[in-house]
Amino acid sequence: MTAASLPPVAPEVTATLVEDLSPRLRKRLDAAVTKLGSRPTHRDGETVTIAVDDDTELRLHAPGGVVATVDAITCGCLLAPACVHRAAAACAAPAADPAPEPEPAAESTPDAAPDPAAQPAAPTVPDPTPLPNSTPSPGDTTPPTAPAPAITAPTPTPTPAPDEATPAQREAAAALWSAGAAVLEAGVAGSGAVAQAALLRAAHTARLRHLPRGASAALSVVTLLRAARAGDPSYRTADLVTALAELLGTAHRVGTASGAELAAVRGRARRPYSPDGSLRLYGLFTEPVVTDSGHGGARTWVVTADGRLCTVGDVAPGGVGRALGVADRTVRLGDTALTHRELGRAGLAVSGATVSPDGRLGAGKGVKAVTARGAAWTEPPLAALWETPPAEQAARALRSVSRYAEPDGGGSDLLFLDVELLGAVGESGGTCLLARCDGGVPVRLAVADDDPALAHRDNLMLLATAPGTRLRIIGRLVPAPHPRLTLLACSHPTGESTVDLGFDRLSRADLPDPGAPVHSAPDRPGGPGAESPLHLLERRVEQTVPAGRAALGMVGDVTAEARRLRRAGLPTAAGLLTTLRASAVRRERDLFGRLLPADTDGFAAHWLAAARYTAAVAESLCAAAWEPGPAALTHGPTEATVPRPAGSPR
């Protein structure tokens, strides 16, 4: 049995089943989950049956594809319904994303619909250290002189102002904080089914109290914890670091934010679509969409007459096979007969259009669309996309791909560059294509998706054999201390058309004749952050997640690492490293010399400050790497010279 073979279970169902177990059965729950994973399953319509043993069967009834009630999980053992098997099955199954809670009428729109391939975007980078009195900003060169004060979970206030969180929301935020801090305390190794159930309960409560952003963050943490404990090869510790920091940061800010900031912290349970009248759209390119959750489809990018980027997508469960099939299906927009790949090179005239803040075009009943003439990449309005300097494009895209971007902020993570190919460059993770964009900045072009069914890898390797070729490209920014993109589309080497690099396959006959000049490729990427010692703090932040606070407490003296950070012009990072390690080992004693419980909230506050700080500085280094000129390649960063991210404290 695998998690994918089981229907999703609503978070409140899993939480209730775990909470109803006796203390003795809770201790056996993780072992029961592991044992259940080796048992065979059988699906019959909306019911999945698990053979617990030769005489006992466990059934999960999922009308509509989701196990929505506690009674929908039944077991035939003698201890049922108080047995451990029902809770184990719920913990082994994926956590369902609950249906959005109703919102005020002013915010509800008929065209709002979830999209599993959605990538939140934001106009500004949020505060990297949202905790009061915690750490200076990256532009502050004054090292901290004392550890940041411990911050407790948000607590309700009796009479909140109208633009502040309600007492119920503060209580829900406190539960999110406590559940997240407990995971950070125990680490992946100690965050079994019981800790995950606490997160699911907190997520359910947060969603009921109109805090969908915090609820989604908690569900993301649960999903990543399960992937880590199951040994999923796609799991990355950095992803769990980001999810935990998002959860803790959101929970804390609910108690301190007000007005527009509070609205962003609360988040939205549905994507609002607003009317946009009549639009003239010009196709740009089409990319395959394949998500870790098993969804697949296609997304076509289009440009309005005034230069705005919009998307038309079709994503549903099905994986890469569905992505390949959807590309040649008719676009779900009005009465047009164009397929996604055709729309990427043609145009549309749309009336009654609705558009979400992140540029997604709605497909409501009132939308009408007919086929129209497209435009080449060298013609208006598409040509204007390549006229913006690369550094400005990178700064804009970085605000969209920020690890802690505010949802519903709009913006795009795409870059539009004119480049000259230089050849292949080997890296620890494989081979990428080196190019030089106008302005002289070297850019590494990586594969967008390694799935062999898609054409990304083959096309990039073929282009690497044609140094000297000039192309107009579209790529997605990869935050790194050196300029880096995943390559999505390019002009055809012959200049006659465009190539969707995920779907279209180039051949050697498409490349120019050999004999073009070959440029030497640097062995290592350059940029202001190429030699940055920021990783000394980053690795301690990541080190906490697998084994918890105790792992960081066992680290020896960090004085040498802190000294190196200060020499590199990063005194704030040095102070955060010192206080984080001190917080991990600090334990108070009572009057009788007995150890008191660890300050879980205080350690979580220090860890959160360090995580948000490293993310903000890393993103600043990424933006600086795109600046042209020799200075960007020869000088290392300092907190005084690294650009301060928008939205960070002065």
C-alpha cells in the first residue's frame, strides 16, 4: 500500500481519530502506520479496502473522492471502533485540502476555483525578521549585543479593533504556533502521527476561523513530514524549512498585524476573479505542468495589448501523461477551437473576461472568445517584454518567487532575454547550458523538468552543442547567488518560429552549421554571493529540522563561524548564529536543581528569525548577481552593500 493508493482524508477526521485513541494506543500509532503500509489494498468504486490481516479488513469510504467523516473509516477487528487501525489508515492517507469556507459577500466571486499548480506571487518581499526586537535588517551593520527575547505564542485580546484579528483568530494562530514549535522542537524524527494530528487539528480550526493561509501552511508541513519519514526521494529539507518558517511567521503575524497586512496574513480561501471587460490576447508560449501531488496539464501564457501577462491553464490529476495530452486539447475559454499549443502562437479576442490577481483568466459562462491573429516575439506588444534590462526583470521576478511571498500579490517569475549560447557546464546536480545575455551577465540555463517524457532535457543538451548561437529565450528565475533560469521557450535557431521546449523537440538539422566561435565557460558561477559564508547560518537552520532542537544543542562552539561571518560583513548573521545555538542549549533549573521544560517558544522565535533572515539575504544576493559590470563578479557581499529587500525593516 502507498499513500497514493488511499483517498485523501479531511484533516479534522485524522485529528479526531488520533485524539480519541488511548495514551497506550497513541504510542503504537507510528508502528501501526508503518505496518499498514505493507498491506494490500483494493478499490471498489468510492471504497478502498485494506487487508489488515487474513481475517480483518479496513474500509475507507470516500464519496466525492474524499473521506469527509469519522464514520467513513470502519474496521472489522474486535477492538473497533476504538482500535488503532482507523487512525493509522487516516494518518497513512494524504491530507485533503478542505473546501473553502464561505467568505464575506464582497469578496466572493463566481469564477474562483482552486488550481493545484498555483504558485503564489507577491509585489514585495515580506519582512524577513517579522519578530519585534529580534534582529537588524541586512542593511544594518551593527552586531546584536544580546540574544533576542523569547516570543511566546500569540494570545487573545479581549477587545480587538475592527482591523485587528478577532480573539478566535488569535486563539487559532496560537494553536498553529504551538503545533509548529513542537515540530521544530522534536524534528522530523520525533514528529510522528500524533504531532501531525496536532497540526491537522490546528489547520482545521484556522480554516474555520478564516485563516486559510495558516491552514495551508500547516497542511504543507504535514505533507513534507510524511514525505521525509517515508524516505520519499523528492523530499528536500529546504522545503520543510520554508514551510515551517511560513507557518510560524504567519501564526505570529496574526497577533500583530492590522489593516491590509492582516488581510494578507489571513489569506484567501478562494482565488478572486474580477471583471476585465474585453481583452485582445497574443499567444506567447505553452509549458507543461507536472506537480508533486500527481496533477498534470498545460499552461499557456498570453499577453494583453497593454503588455500584461496572463495564463490559461488546464491542470487536473493525471501526471505527465495528462500534461502531454492536454497540450493538444481545446482551450477552455469561450468558444475558441484553438488548442493550448496553437494558442501559444496565435491570438484571441475575449469579451466578458475575468482575471485573478496573479493573471489567471477565468472560464465562466459569460466569457466569449474568438480566434484572432497572433504576433511574433519581435512584434508589439510581445517585443516590449525583451526591452527591460535583465537586472530589472530579475528584481521583479524575485518578488514573485520569494520563499515567503504574500499570496494574491500578482507578478510573474519569467525573464525574457536575448542571449548567446556558450556551451555546456557540469554541475554537482548535472549539466546546464551557459549563455551570456545582453549586458555581459553570464546566465546558467537549467532543465525545467527532468521527466524523460518531456522534451526539456533533450532540447537543452542539443542547444549546448551549438555555441555561438544567438537566441531569444523565456525562462523562470531560480533564486541562487548566481544568475540562473530554467529554460521554458526560445526562438527557433533558424529564426523562423518559436519552440516550446517542454513539448517541441529540436533536431540536429535545426541547429546552425558548425564552425561558430566557441567561448570558454567558467568552471564556477560568479556573482556577489558566490563566496558568501551565509551558508554557515543556513546549514544550522536546516540542521534543526531533521533531528530537532537537541541536534543543534550538540553542536560545538560556533565562535569561529561567527567570526568568519563578521569578517565577511555579515554581523547580523553572526549574532543570529550565536543566539540560535545558545537558545538550543539553554535549560533553566528550579530551586531543587531539577531541569525545567525547554523554552520551546523562545527557540522557535530565534529559529524563525534566522530562517527569514537567511532567505532575505540570499534573495538580495540573487538580485545583485544580475547587475552587470565587473564589480558584481569580484567583490563579496556585506550587509551594507547587499540591496535591502522591499518590505524589510530599516
